[in-house]
Amino acid sequence: MIDKMDLLPPEQQEELFSVLKTRFQKNKNRHPGIAWAAVQAKLEANPEKLWSLNEMEITGGEPDVVGQDKNTGEFIFYDCAAESPKGRRSVCYDREGLESRKEHQPANNAIDMAAAMGIELLTEEQYRELQQLGNFDTKTSSWVKTPAEIRKLGGALFCDRRYNHVFVYHNGAQSYYAARAFRGALKV
């Protein structure tokens, strides 16, 4: 059931469609063989997903279509901003990491923010797929979904691109930096 709070007013929907369509047309290399009309039809049929895309947009993610799920037919959106989204920086990995900080706690954490936005953190594999479409996070870094066995030991993973190579690193989940955010994925 769709909550009315998860629906954008018609004027905001039109504005978002305009932004998404312009980005889609400017970056055709990200989604060869996919027509904007098909994407828009899917979005119109799933208005709650527009709300999530708007959250991605207003936090600086610049969401764009990066593919289509061959099994479900859903279109896949990733945050495609050149650097990690500005409105999501300086956050710990998850609530446990946040609560473990005794002082200088950040305002939020990546896992809770993504859930509130209705999106998922990119996995390491998805992050590497994104990097095939351009050069992202050359000055910043992004938390990625961390395997349970690493998280259980207190760690979390993040990625960036340096020296024309994608690197995967680890930090304590309680860590946060002004140049680290998270990138999200959404299927529509």
C-alpha cells in the first residue's frame, strides 16, 4: 500500500521527470538500448519510487538508469554524481557504529539513511559496475554494503577511484569523514 507521504505532488513529479530525462539523454552510454519512454512509463506506474528518486536527487546523488534486470524487467538506477553525494556525507556506516561513538557522533548513518530513502547501498560489485560507466569518487569515497562476517568484527567497507583504479578499503563502522558518503541503488 502506498503511503500518501511517499507521493510527490504533480508539479514536483514533472520537475523530477524533466531532470531525469535530461540526464538520461545526456548519458546514453549508461543505458544503451533503453528508451526513456519505457522508463517514464515504469515510473508513472510506481509513484512511490519517484519519491525515492527525488530523495536521491535532493541529497546530491544525480540518479540515472544504469541497466535493466533481465528477470523482472525493472530499470536499475544508481547514484551517478561525479563525487559522493554531498547531502549524505559525514555519516557512520550503520546505527551500531553510530551508537558506539562516545563523542563527536555524526548526525546519521548510511544504512538508516538509505532505508529512509527507500534505496539500497551499492554492493562492491555494483560499485565496480558503476565505475565502468565513468570516473566516480576521484576525490571522495563511498560506503558500500558490507558482508556480515566483516561487519560482525566491527568493520565496514568503502570504495573510491584513484590512479585510474577502483580500490576497496576497510574502516571501523563508527568512522566518518567529510569526503565519504554512500551511493544508492533503486529498482523500478
